[in-house]
Amino acid sequence: MSAGSTYERLLGESQSGGLEDAGGGGVPGPPDPERLIARLSDEVGWLEEHLGRTADPAAREALMSGAAQALGEVADRGTDARLGRGDIARLEAVVHSDGTRPVLFVENDFFDVEAPAAAGWAASLSVIQAELRTVCRAVGRVNDPHSLLGYQGTAWAIDDGVVVTNYHVLEVISTHPSRSDGTFGGELKPGVTVDFGAEVGGGPPDRVFPVGRVLGVGRAGAPECAHPTVRGVNFDGLDLAVLELEPVRGRPFPAPVQVARGDDTTTQGALASRGRGVYVVGFPGNAASTTPDVFAELFAGVKGVKRLTPGVLTEGRGEVDKDERSWIISHDASTLGGSSGSLVVDLEAGGRKVLGLHFAGVPDRVNWAHGLEGATPELAAVIPGW
């Protein structure tokens, strides 16, 4: 496996970090392995202090030595570097810690601005603190007591008591799933809930709501439009499911987020454009992850907790190859298996409007999301009064 986008990030924004450098000019030099390893060590140390637990010594040594080896390969061979799955994971840990594309734990609906990895983004994210808190409160983990880890992905509030996730997440929390013309066939498994408080350290315990019924699903793509190399991906289809939650006495539903609409006369459906700063909120890391979550390996118990990852849109609507419906966008925020269903939020115009629904990606290559400006008619048909 080649270094791909991780290499580009190490040579790009990682040299100084932050949104202001995204897409900047100039030719960066090769990464400095010693500096990057030192920052990775600082990040692990900060997490030890912050989480109140010691990283697994063997896992820490494997991370540091493996990252140093992988960085040396990249520094020596550049884009010709040959890296295995473990190498990619360790380079991603470097990217997470050096400020390029950090993975920040959500706590009390925000993040710790003093985290070393947050340094390049803290100012941009803090400016939208109120909006970011609203978004974080609206994002929940799809709990499935029948699954190996107890959860399957991410959902977020789009209306009062209504959440959006991926259709492929719905498939695994239901029996005999099928869809036709926006109608779902199948039955939800018993005990499936959405937990809006699943943060590191436990989070608020009173934000869990049972999933009641399926309001609608996105269309299946034509078989001939299936992605040639990525299983389960079809840009002709809409990997979306809209679920209604059951009320719980004494618990208000989280406030819904604002969604960028294709029929907005002000933005004219063009808000999700290439180079735009975004952030993703969701629950990365599950048994199907193709890139290991090395920080979860270091600290038992952090897997499946809410995290925030900033980045930029690498392709806007109409720019993704083979997307004839112009409802796919791509981004470079850090994601893992479990991120399915996460929302992609605008960072530049108020910090609160959702631009996309993350649904798939190729490890170390690209992350895809449905641009919701392109899917406005489908959402409006499912959500009453939306």
C-alpha cells in the first residue's frame, strides 16, 4: 500500500498545521521524523494525564518504533514509499498528533482546546463554540446489543425525534432488510438505541433513546453503477436512512442541526465546495475497521466514543468521478470504521450547517459523503415539514 493521502498531509499542513494552511501554495520539504515522533510522544503523554490511565507499554513501544520506521520510509522514498496496513495506521497516529488532521475526544459537548493535537485548529473551532456544542449534542452512537462491540455507527438529529444515518447501518441493526422506492422492508432488531452522550469517561447517561421505526431510506443505485473497486459503494444510490426515535419521559430530544439545502436561494446549492473547511463528528472505530485505531489500542475503553475531526473538502458536488447525480463530496478529515453516518459540518460560515453524510472511504485514500444539497428532494420527501 502506498502512503497516499497520509503522505500528502505529512508534507502539507503538518509542517505548520491548521485550517489557514489548507490548500496553501509552496513546496513543502520532507517530514522531520524526530520532530514528529516527539509530538506523537507528547500527545500520548497528554492523553495519559488527561484520561488518568497509563498507555499499554508494549503498544506504546510498538507505536513509536513503527511510526519512526514508517516515517523514515516516507522521508527516504517519498511517494514511492511502500507501507503495510500497520505502517499506515502508525502514520495516521502521527497525523492525528501533529495537528494536521487531529482526532479530538468530545467531552461535555466540546473538546479540550489544550490538547497538543488541537493547537492548529483550536482558534478556528473555538470561534464557533456555541454552534459546535449544538452539533456535538445532536450526534449519537447507534447502539446494537446484538453486535460484537455493542454499536454499529453514527446517527444525528435532523428534526425533533428524527435522526439520519446510513442505509448500510440500518441493514445491520435490522433483520431481512430491503428497500424499494424509498420504502424499507424488514424489521428493526430489539433493543437498538441512539446514545447522544457516549463520550470518553462515560458522558451524560440520560441521552439514550430507543429507535422506534424507519421513516424512509435512500434509493438503491443501479447495479451497473456499482463502484469498480470498493465493495458496497454505488454513487448512483443514496446510502441514507431516516429513523424516528421513541420519546423517553423526562428526556428532551437533542436540538436538530441545520442542513445545507439545495433549494436555498442564497447559497444556490453550492456551499459544499472544494477546499472548504469542515469538521466531522461521529464514533470512529469498530470491529470492521480497515485502519486500526492505535489510540484505542493504547487506552482500553476509548473505542466507540464521540470524537471530532477537522479537515477540508477535497472535492465538491459535481467533481467526484462517476457521480452523475452530483450528490457526492469528498473530505480528508480522519475517519475509521464506525464513522459511517457521521455528519460533515461547515467550519467557515457559522460552523453549524451540515454539508454531508459520511458513508464510505478507502483507507488512506479518500472519504466520501453524500452532499445533502444534492439530496434535498429525497430528505424533504421523507421528513414531514422539512
